[in-house]
Amino acid sequence: MSLTLEEQEVHVSFGRLDNKAVIYTSDTRYMNKFNKLVASPDSEWKLEETAKLKNGEVVGCTYSCPINLISFRSKTLKRNLTDIQKAEKQKELMRGRIASKISRKSIERSIK
């Protein structure tokens, strides 16, 4: 039984004298993002703990990273793209998705 969207959350915690931030999330969007950060070469991100239900389903993860990797912005960036720029961005996203699928399939094959 997965968490509902209303139940999914993210908590970022660090003290003024700390050099490490601790992030807990049950939001699957952020779990995916943080898992990619953990897996990237030379990453300073670490997966500290995984919360699972009795059936093994992952419902939350705790990560850590240096505080200087956490940032806060003062406003949302609004990009005004032309139709040509939008089409090019869509092509870039599709190329990335295709490359990601190919990479995932080759990893799955190597595990088997």
C-alpha cells in the first residue's frame, strides 16, 4: 500500500554548527532525484536509511549531504522560449529518456 500524494513529504534538517544536512523524504519524485545524486560518480550524497513496509515496499528514505549542496532561491525562474527553442528542448528530453532507458536495460541485463 503506497503512500497517498497527501502523505508524501520532504524534511530537510541541519543545525547552524553542522556540516551535514539530513533529508528524509517519502515523496517518490525526490527519492528518484536523490537516488540519482547518490549514484553519480564522486557524489557527496549518501543514502543513510530506507524505510520499508513489512512487504518490502519502500515508503521513505533518509539521505545526507554537505550543507553547501543545499540552496534556497528567492524566486521562481521564468523562461520565455520560442516555439523553436521549445521543440529543441523536447528533443533533448526525448534523447535523454531514450538513453536512460537503454542504460537501465543494460544494467538490468548485467544484474541477471
